[in-house]
Amino acid sequence: MDLFDDDPAGDNAPEFSVSEISGAVKKAIEGGFSYVRVRGEVGRVSRPASGHIYMDIKDDRSVLAGVIWKGRAQVLATRPEEGMEVIATGKLTTFPGQSKYQMIIEDVAPAGAGALMAMLEKRKAQLASEGLFDPERKKELPYLPEVIGVVTSPSGAVIRDILHRLQDRFPRKVLVWPVAVQGQRCAPEVANAIRGFNAMTPGGALPRPDLIIVARGGGSLEDLWGFNEEIVARAAVASDIPLISAVGHETDTTLIDFVSDMRAPTPTAAAEMAVPVRLDLMAWVDQQGARLSASLSNGLSQRQQRLRDLSRGLPQKDSLLDGPRQRFDTWAERLPVALRQAVARKELALSRASGALRSSVLRGRLDRANDRLQNAARGLNADVVARDIARKSDRLTQLARGLRSDVISRDITRKLDRLDAMTARLAARAQSDQAARLARLDGLDRLRETLGYQATLERGYAVVRADGAVVTSAQAAKKAASLEIQFADGRLPLDP
């Protein structure tokens, strides 16, 4: 019998804890795959609030989990999207908490031009479905902008071409916002430039542009890829300032071309779209001025001819004045005779009025009054009568002074003047009243004729009389012994 029995199979195998095994596996994977480039199709993509990106890279047989930490996700040139074929660069590691391995991705790049085009078409379809390419959304370019903002590289030939073309056509103020036109910094810088121009204050120290030109020279699809990024397209859509896209040559097409308000085939063509030709505009203004002058001259000539034509139809000025001149001569001849006749009539009337006021007549009346007074005084007290006689004599004396012939003549003259004025006023008033009454009488007579049945007869009607009276029914006409029809021009008897 052996002193030592053989141990059962496997009894001498070392024992490991779970953490030791996980750490050993992690060290082995990270040591063997510290830097790898993996090509595959992007599967599930998750972007939680933490900012990290979790994604799967797969082919037709296997799936590799991947993670892009927040710091790297913010600086990626290409954002991974489901269905893209990419080349992911990073290292493999494990996640002990779930016993799985994964890839820590440092960079993601499309796997060739075909992948870029597929991603571009997918992005284009998404933006088109949102209506960002609709012509109704696009703004009209200003005819002659005061300030033009240019988003491009300050050191390339593009800015020189734009400035040179603007100088040749119509010099304008130009603000250049320098940006990287390719690479990872291109898309964010272009988007920030568009937003920055829109954030400027109109009329400020640095004036806000009236038009924006986003320009770059030609290049490959990879070189122009920054202008295909969604951040650039959405910044162009959100711009309140009209925007011209001039990226690449005529055959190059980027996403900003579809969302911009106008696409130019080249940067030089963008400058030509921005402003008109100053000399052409001046020539057009001169042409319009010449047309305006010719139109004014023709209008004046036509109006002068029209005035001459109308003046021929007017009577001569002498013929217009012949009638008034003849009436004036007639009245001038009749005026002296009329004045003399009027003066004679006034003198006769004055003589008749002053005949009863002669001094001899007045003295005779005074003598008769004194005689009556003396006869009446015989039966009165002598002293009272004497005083009364003295007072009345004084009064009579005063009255006699007021009845002098010159005073009476002046009073008569004034009264005659008033009488003539009143006579003229009464004559004028009588004539106006008579004219008004005649006009009213004429109006009533016309109304009578209009409302009378005679006017109705002239319109084709007739009046039927039976036995001398008007009848309005057939029954009454049948009973009449004689009938008569009156027309507008006479009456016609009828046998019953």
C-alpha cells in the first residue's frame, strides 16, 4: 500500500474569485486589442441625458457593443446614425458588471464615399420631410443691400474673388466672418457665423448685414462635408437674413444649397447675384429719365394742340363785348334825358308841397288865430288872458322861427329823398315779388299740365264720354245714348 494516494483529477487547479477572473480577462483583452479599427454597420444608437453615446457595430454574423464618452462625442466630425457603414477607431475593454466586452470608440468615420452619400441622402430626406426645402419658405434677396456678410475663410481666393466682383459691379460694405471651411471645426463655426450675423443690431456700431453669402471653393465630398451637416442646414433655415449658398463649383451640391434662399454655382456668381451692375443701373435711370422727359414733352404738346383746337370754337372777344357795349351806349344816351325828367318831377312835387307853406299864408293864419284869440279874451280876465297871450305869443314866435323857408326847404328835401329811396325799394320789392309769383304760377301751370289728363292722352291714352259724362266701365257705356272718345288731338263721336 502506497503512503500517498493520488489526488483526484483537478484537485490541484487554482481557485479564482469572480473579480480576479474579470480583471484577468480585462487585462488580456485590453493588452491584445489596445488600438483597433473596426468596420461595420451602425446598429442601435442611444444618446442618454449624460451625453455619452451607446451604439452597436455589426456585420452579417456578429454584434460589437461600443460607447463614446461625452468628451469625445462633442468633438466628433461625423455623428453616428443607424444604418451608416463606418470605421470606428478605439480600444476593446470589458464591462465586469455585465460580463461582456465592448469597444471604447475614439473616432467614427464613414467607410468611403458610398457611406457618405447614403448618409447625405438620408439626412436630405429627413429635412425635406420637414418642409425645409419648400420654395414658399425662402426669402427674396434685397435688390441693393447696404451691408453684405460673407462667411468663408479669410485667407483663400474665394473672399478675394467676391470682393473683386463686388468692386466691379457695385461697391458695398462687406463684413467677413472667418471660419474653417473643412475639417471638424467647419460645421460648428459656419453655424455660429450665421447665427452671429443674425444676432447683430441693425444700425449699430457694427451694422447687421442685409444679405449673407456662405462661400467655399471646390473640393471632394469629404472636403465639403462640413456644409452637409445638419447643424449648418438648420442655422441657414433659422436665418432671418436672406442667405446665398456658394459652396464648391457648379457641379458640387451640398445640403446648405437646398435650404438657402438662393444657390450660386460659384462664389463669383454669388457676388453677381448680390448686387446689380452700377453702370447698367445708371444707364437704366438715364433711359427712364429720357422717357419721362419725352413723355412730358409729348403731353404738353398734345395739351397745347387741344387748347388751340378748343380756342377755335370760342367766339371772339370783340363779339362778346359788342352787345354790352351797345346797351351801354343806349343807356348813356337815355341817361341825361331821364335825369332832367326826374329833376323836373321832383321840382314839381316840391313846388306843390311848399305851396301851402308860404309866409303870406302862414301870416294870414296867424292873423286869424289872433282874431279868434282876442274874441275869446273879451270874456276872460284881462291879466290872466294877457299872461296866457304873452306865453302863446312867445311860443308862436318860436314856432315862426322854426318855420323859416330855408328850414322848411331842407326838411322837404330830406323827406323827398327818403320818399325816393322808399319808392325805389318798394318798386324793386314789387318787381321781385311779381317775378317770384310768376315763376310759381309757371311751375304750378307746368305741374297742372303734367298731372292733367291731357298729358296722359299724349302718351296714347283716351277718354270715353257717355252722354257728355266720363265713363270708366263697359256696362255704363252700353247704357249711354251717345258715346264720344277724346284723343290728344281731338274728339271722335261714336254711334252706340
